[in-house]
Amino acid sequence: MSGLYRRLDEWTRARSRLEYALLAGVITAMTALAVGAVLGEPTAVEAVTLGATMTVVYYAFDPNRTG
């Protein structure tokens, strides 16, 4: 299992700044939508807004920057 995690981690860190931010935003939006659906309140607008916000935050602060 740790090998799979390591490969996934290396793959995500190899993405460009924009690709990483978009990936984080899409995963956030999908997760928010899934949680909303499970709780019986699917809120697509809020999920998309949260995903867009996370994309901007990840792009602005660049968590993969070394140094």
C-alpha cells in the first residue's frame, strides 16, 4: 500500500502548478458534491464554488514549491 501511495504522491508532485491546482479543485468539488448527496442535500453550486476557490488558493500559494 505504501508503494501505491508513493507513486501517487510522485505523480501529483510532478504536475505543473496549474495542473496541481486544477486537480485539487476538481477533487474538492467532487468530494463536496458526494458528501452533499450522501447527506441528502446535493448542492452543485456550493460544490463548484468550493472547487473553484480551492483551485485559486492552491495556485496562489503553490504547496509544491520547494524552498
